[in-house]
Amino acid sequence: MYHHLCLPTDASPLSDHAIDQTLALAHSLRARVTVLSVTTPYHVFAVTPEQMVAVRDDYEREVRDAARTHLRTVESRAHALSVPCDCVVIEDEHPYEAIIAIANERGWPRMDDGIKGLVLGSETVKVLTHSAIPVLVYRQPA
């Protein structure tokens, strides 16, 4: 059925719960997982060029390091369940576009028609709205 799952994560508590569920699903299906963390680019807040470079470098390093640290944790959890896992950190102004781009780049199967017309602000809904690949959304029980 499913052989390769994409797991976007933002390191939030809700995302952490979804990680557990996705890894359990992957284990039961004997599927592999690509864990994806999308960082957003630096936005200029400084006044002088010197300030911009220093602050930008610090921001990019901290964001990249935090994403990699989180992904190493997820990778360890996957390994404990014998789930093959690779991790990707990518920068994009629009995380949903990065998620779809990775899916397309890796050749995951496409649906005949994408889901159209949903209007909400979350990245999940943007992926659902713009993706042509099958998407499974996990919602934490109330």
C-alpha cells in the first residue's frame, strides 16, 4: 500500500505526537520515512549592512542547527522501531511549497486530481490544497 511516507515536522508538541503516529504506521506497513523540516529565510530587521550579515548568519546557523537536532531525535525514534528514515532540512519562504517540491523531486505517486478550494491558513491545508500526491493528515484526538 504505502511504501514511503513524508513526515513534515515543525518540532511543535502536536507535530511530536504526529511523529509517533507516523512512525508507528510506517513500522506496521514496513515503509520508509523521509522526515522534513522547512526553515524560513531570514528577514531583514537591521539598519546597517554589517548588522544584517552578522544577524543573518546567526539566524541561519541557529535555525539550521535546531532543525538538524530535532531531526536527529526523530531519526533515533525511527531507528528504535526499525523504520528506515532519512532527514531533509530545506529553506523556503512557503513551507507547503517545499513539502510538495520534495515529494515531486522524490517521485512519489501523484493523484489524478489535486484537492481544490480549501481555504484556511495552516501549512497542512496548503499542502492538501496544492498537492497532487495522496496526503494523510493525522489529527490528535480531543
